Amino acid sequence: MLSYSIIGMGAIGGYYGGRLAKAGREVHFLAHSDYQYVLQNGLRVESCDGDFCLPHINAYATQKDMPKTDVIIVGLKSVKNHDVLPELLRPIVHQNSIVILIQNGIGLEDDLQNVFPGLQIVAGLAFICSAKVGPGHVSHQCYGSINLGNYSCQQEKFEVLLQDMTDAGIQAAEVPYLEARWKKAVWNMPFNGMTVALNTSTDKLLKNPATRQLIYDQMMEVIGAANALGVNTLTSEFADKMMQMTDEMVPYSPSMKLDFDYHRPMEIEYLYSRPIAEAKKVGFEMPKLAMLEAELKFIEAQLNS
Amino acid sequence: MLSYSIIGMGAIGGYYGGRLAKAGREVHFLAHSDYQYVLQNGLRVESCDGDFCLPHINAYATQKDMPKTDVIIVGLKSVKNHDVLPELLRPIVHQNSIVILIQNGIGLEDDLQNVFPGLQIVAGLAFICSAKVGPGHVSHQCYGSINLGNYSCQQEKFEVLLQDMTDAGIQAAEVPYLEARWKKAVWNMPFNGMTVALNTSTDKLLKNPATRQLIYDQMMEVIGAANALGVNTLTSEFADKMMQMTDEMVPYSPSMKLDFDYHRPMEIEYLYSRPIAEAKKVGFEMPKLAMLEAELKFIEAQLNS
């Protein structure tokens, strides 16, 4: 059985870390503002699959006190990947550690691998509606499965990890790495930025014929980029499916819109700059998403000025 | 000597009409809300070239009372071109009338010609800083020249018009029609819409590196469209010149930004939809300006809902 560390005790880290600990796995939680609270009260998960409490968890105020573990699950915002994440990981990874990045965007694994050449990295794509509603308190409303894309993990190790998570009651499945990342980008790139740029919600963007077409055009830019990068399984049918799925959703504020609303830094780099740059390297332009990137950079600069 | 009618007694119509009347030309003004005021007080122009007052002008509350004239100068917002302008023109044009459209955008002359097949139409591109500051009161701060592009005017008639305006003290010059319209679009299309989309001013857009590049890319889309439509004299040097000129300008709100601020309809059709459609007809795409068009349509729909 593998040992786990959870970096980022929010909606994602709190939920999956909680599931693993509940199943008896060795789990270590890095808890910043929550530290004193969870030390005394543990972790509470209200879940559509059944509530549970963990009165005692291994919580730490700093990574320097944490042991090295086999698997590190990262649920941080990607804005912290350059300056904060390497410092968090350095003391807790051993020679054979696997890091799972449950984050939005393109290029995250490449950048982390550059800093830790020997590290085994896995992309985690969570399909879950959950929220952190208080200190040591996660509310899980629906779904909960996680797709794992193997970036640089030994395949036999990867399968042990997959089995271990499944045994802990987490619906985990292997997906092709690049395809999985770009599939998520098809929804993320249009909706995250456009809800910020026009200060609105997903349903209003789809109701207006002009922005509905724009969102679709942007989805097709993402699919075109993915195709240019060798992901040939993505076609316009997937864009059609994403449009239909969003039509059926309740009005929704994507994570970037929430970051904008609460004046937190936006994940512009990994959600926009990197995918646009990766596509450009192979000669594919994404003009409408590049324009959105510029608008978001302007909006962020105005908020900070 | 030609007789004149002025449709739209604002910053443009008031100034050029005033100049012509001051020089003794026969000028008829259509004055809506100003009618009672100008009937009693006339027209006042404060100008960097010398103030002047016209205590008595030929003012009308409705076009139905106006005589037919040789030249009709239109300074209306182009949002009124479909439903209002034909009704205003019908009673006052004669068989040989010339209409000068001093309006922003692309496609204005085509549309008017479709309604009035025999009409002689001229594009007027005014380089003037003027504002209507009160009833019958125009303030002219600087510049004042007008470039005339011959769309469908008999050339000998066009030259009489040009001479007549010059004799009245207006700096008027002939320019190639299509080139002149597209040259104006190089500045108008990026700045009018972007100041609305990001609710900002020209200087802030140029100060931020991301939006500065975006503005330049959009200018190059306009130049590409113009080239595709046969205007081969427009090159990237003109975009460089427009960037530099705007750098040297005081922070500025383009007309569409003022329309947005005062909750007036925006000239989206002739400033965006038409030029984008004209370019598309010859196979040239303007993706960033098409995205801006969609954003503006969304913003206008939200304002009206």
C-alpha cells in the first residue's frame, strides 16, 4: 500500500485525501490556515455518497515537518506552480515518488518535470462538484470520479496507484495523457475566460447568439490545436457535446470567474498562455483565445493597479 | 453655387453647416430638439479658427417643411441609416442631389445607394475635434479638414462641390473612396470596440503590453481586409503610424465608448459587422475583430435587457 501527502486541503485535496484516509491509507495533510482547527477537530466531509468525519488526521503547518511519501496529490491553484510548488515538494518526495497534479491547464507536467527530472508525474482530471465550506470542512455535492493520465510514471507503478485508489473507493480510471488534458481545455478555455471578460455566467453566454457562436468557435480553436499536437481523437462532435452539456447545466461560474470575483490571481498562464504557445510551436494559431488571453491580462493588471 | 441641407445638427453638421452659412451659402438645418432654441437664437460656433454667430438660420422641425437642395450633409449616427435616414432624405433630394455621409464605418454608401439608385453619394471623412456643448452651440477645438471620397458622384459635379466647400473656408480634399474608408477603420475598429469591451481608454490599452499587441494585431486585420478588397496602398507602416499617433494623443474615449457610457445604441453594424462581412466575401477572415463584434453585441444586449 502507498503512502500519501495532500498539498492543498481545499475542495479537491480535502475530498480525495479524506477518502483515502477513511479507507485506512496513510495520509498526511498540509494545512495552512486550517492547521489549528483540523488538529483539534479533524476533517469533515459531507458527501452525496455518505457523510464521514475523520476526528484525527495527520496535519502539518509546514512541509518541513512532513515525511516523504509515495504519492503526493496536488490540489493547489496553478498560479503557485512556479514559486511555491517546488519548495513544497522538495522535502516530501523520495526517489520513487509519484506526484498527481489535479490542476487546470496545459503544460503543468512539462514545467514540473523540468524542475524535478526524476519525478514520476501523473495528470489528475477530477470530475467532481465539491467545495470547501469551512475550516476542515468539505461539501461534496455530486460526481467524484478522477481520470489519471500517465505523464512520466512507470506503468507498473501507475497501475498500483490506480488499484490503490480504486480500493479506497475512488472511481479512478486511466486516460491518454495529452488527450485528457486537451479535452478539459475544450470547455475550460472558452468558458473560464469569457465569463470573466464579459462578467457573466455560462447560461447568458449561450443564450446570446453572438457569444454562443464565439464560444463554439473558441472550442474549435482548442480542438484544432489538439489535432495539430497529435490528439486526433478530438473532433467537432466533442464541441457539440460540450455545448449541449453546458446548455443542460445550471448557470455556472467557472473557477476563473470565482477567482476574479474574489480578487484572487487568475490561472491565465496554464489555461491560456501555455496552450496557445504549445499550438504556435507546431504552427497552429488560436486568434480568438489569444485575444481572450490579452483581455484577461489587461483585466488582471487593472485589478492589481 | 450649391444649396445645402444639414441632417444632424451636432458637432459635425453644426460646424460644417455653420461654415457654409457664414460664407453666404444657402443652408437649411434640420433641428430636432434644438428647433425652438435656434429659431430664436441662431447658431453659435466657438472655434479655434475664430468664433462666429449666425443669429438667423433656416431651421426646420421636420424634413417635410424643407426645400429640395443640391447637397445634403448627413452627420447622423449610422444606427439610424436603415429606418430613419431614407425617410429624412426622401422629401429633400432632387434628381441631381449629392449626399455626403460623414459617418463611421464600411458599407454605408452601398446601403444608401440600394435605397436611392439614382442618388450621387460622397463619403465624408472629417478630421475634427468638435463637440456639441448646448442647443445651437458647437465648440470646435482643433483641426477641421474633411476628406471627400467619390462613391457615385459625377466627377464634374464632385469638383464643383469641392470648390464650393473650399471657397466657404472648409479645408476639403479628394481622396480615393475605398482607401479612405478603410484607413479610418484601421484606427476605429480596434479602439472603438476595445475601449467598450474593457471599459477603459486608449492610453490604458496601449500601456498594457498584452492589449497593445492585441490592438496592433487588430489593425493588421483591418489592413489585411483592405488589401484583400483591393486597397493596396495600405501597409503595416500605416498601423505603426496610428500606434504612434495614439501614443501621442491625450487619453481619449472614442465615439462608441461615449455611446456606451451614455447608454446610446452602438454603431456595431457599420463599424464591425459590415467590414467583417465584406472581407469574408473575398475570403479574408478577421477573427479578433469578429470576436470583438460578438462581445459588443453581448454587451449591448445586456444593457438593453
